[in-house]
Amino acid sequence: MAFALGADAIEPDIVATRDGVLVVRHENEISGTTDVATRAEFAERRTTKHIDGIALTGWFTEDFTWAELATLRARERIPALRKSSASFDGAFGLLRLRDVFDLIDDASIDVPRPLSMVAEIKHATYFESIGLPLDELFAAEVNEAGWNEGDGRLVIESFEKHVLDQVYARGIYGKRVYLIEASGKPFDEVARLGSAAAHYADALTDAGLYALAGHVDGVSVDKKLILEIDAAGDVTGKSELVDSAHAAGLEIYCWTLRPENKFLSRSFRTGKVSADFGAWQSEFALIMGTGIDGVFADHPDLAVAVRAEL
């Protein structure tokens, strides 16, 4: 459906099962995106864990085999805002990474433009600590699926740069993109250096961007970093980040363009209902007009419509 609506690539978030199968979930804690909390047979698996330094309580993919996860049904993660999507709760099961490779291969038969995957590897340091090295598992699945042909269809991204290096060292030569939050520190660096770890913001200075060049192909940032926002929260224009990244020889992307008031910058909200669409065209156009190399969007058709007007 995303490809039919005009997407050039899809972005699965990747976590692992207990038996080493890579599955597509926004997080490894799945109480908000599946019906696991309603399943009596899995009630005793509810637990609390520290994931990237944050205590989370729920059900985690690494405590299930793929055969068990395959019995669950998917749910909308933000149902209060996306009731139409939530109306499909229970209609679909979960996907493995290998299933997504197959879906793209099948879609490519009927779509005339190149179709790609942007694979986001989630919580790599955590998974490695429990004996599930995502770099190794990912490399094996890419090779098995025949997706390591150097044809430009595969992009690998993560908030942890170390796992990008590990994947590259395993001979997976897709484009590497470093995900960068608007605040905080990358957990792989925190695990290695503690309080001495650099902030994400350090990577976005001119020196930081030049240091990344040669190690990654690009960066992908929170969309607010593309905009100039004043102390009152109003957008006053675009930042220099796109130009700075390009000057350092890096591609740059941002996430996530969404039309609801809840997710728009304050300047583009209309009315008082969080779930209503605001002036999304204006925000999308401002961001795309910076010369950015690509954007992530939950509604591909809306992003494509704005792009067509540039």
C-alpha cells in the first residue's frame, strides 16, 4: 500500500525473537502494538526490563519464539489519534524481516520505479548483551534474501553507530545512515563511555559532521532540527543543517512528517483537536524545500503531493 501511494522505500524497525528471528516491530516491547496483553497463555511473561537505560514493563520479543509471536495480532500504536487505522486492529499478524524482503521483491514486479528498504536496527547494544547480535542476524538474512547485490536497494540505519560499523564489517554494503535524536546521547556510546559519552548534538556541529563523513553515508534527524524554532515554539524558518551536512559530503534525511496537529510544529497547527489535520502542506513544503535528500512520512501520498509542487 505504501508503494501504491508513492513511497520510494519502506522503513521496517527490526528487533529479535528468542530464537534469533528478526521481526518488524517499532520496539521490542510489544504491548502497545499487538494483542499480547489480552492473551492469557502469555500473561506470566509480563516483566520489567531496562532497555537503553529506561525501565519498561510489558512483553518483549526476545522472550518469545517466532512461532509464538506469529499467533499474535497487530494493533495501532496510537489509536486515540488514528482511529481509522485502529479499526484494523486484529486483522493482521506480524511480519518477519524476510517477509518484508519478499513483499518488496513482489511489489517491484508491478512498479516501474526502483523500490527500496531502509532497515532500522533497534537496540543493538541491548540485544548483543543478551546474546542476540543483530548485526550477525541481519547480515545472514540479507544474504539469504539475495539483497546484498550492491544495487542500491538497501539502506541500513540506527541510532547506534557501532552496529552500522559491525554490519559493514560483515560485508553488507548497503548505504549507512546514522539516526540522530534532537537531544540525549547514543546508548552504544553511553554503554562504552558512561557520562563521558558525547551528545547527539555533537555530531551535528560542522566538526562532528565532517568526522562522520567516510564512516556513514548520511544522517537522519528529528524534523525539528531542520527548522528554526524560537523560544515561544514558533517556526521562523529553516536551519542550516541541510547545507552543513551536504558541505561535509553527507546525505541528510528527517523524520517523521505527519499531518495531525499533535505532530506538527506549533506554527502549523489549526484548531484544538490533536487528531485533526493541520496546515501540514506548509510544514512539509518548508522541510522539503531545504534541499533535504529525503523525508520519512506516515502518509506517503501526502508527502508525494507536496513534493510534486516543489
